[in-house]
Amino acid sequence: MPDPPFDKGDTIRIRTAVTDADTASPLAPSVIGLRVENPSGLVATYLSTGASPPQIATTGIYYVDYTLAAAGSYAWRWETTFPNSAEEGVFYTAPTNF
């Protein structure tokens, strides 16, 4: 996850790593998806089987470049199947006078 501070209009890279729980070896899941909820409550979905899939940096490393359209709190959640895993978090953008 990128480091703050973030400003309205910034494009950030939301990343995840998918690894084997026992060996920590990178894995390519059957399905991977990211959901991002913006400060207005609208959810953007990026699904490996959809029209806007996450990008693959290398085996097991995935990302989405997301543009922050408004100031406020954003929530994100990665989910995978085979292996089944999830990771989530939040980030904030600073208020703006514009």
C-alpha cells in the first residue's frame, strides 16, 4: 500500500501479494478481485474475470492504479480464490479548498 499523505486527484497503486501459507512461495490465484469504496459510498470493482482486471506485476503480485476523485476516507479489500485469502485496509485523502 502506498504511503500517505494523499491529495484529491492523486493516482495511487493498491497492491497485494498472494503467497502459499506454508512456503511463502508466490501463487497465481484462480480469481482475484479488488473493491474500493470511495467517500461517497460508491464501490469500484476490479475482477480478474471482468472488464477491469487487476494488473500482474509478477507471479503473486497484483495491483490497481486508482485515482482519488474526492477528499475523505476510502476502504479497499482484496479477495482471492484458490488460494482463499483476503486483505483489507483504509486510506485517507486530505481536505481541499478546491
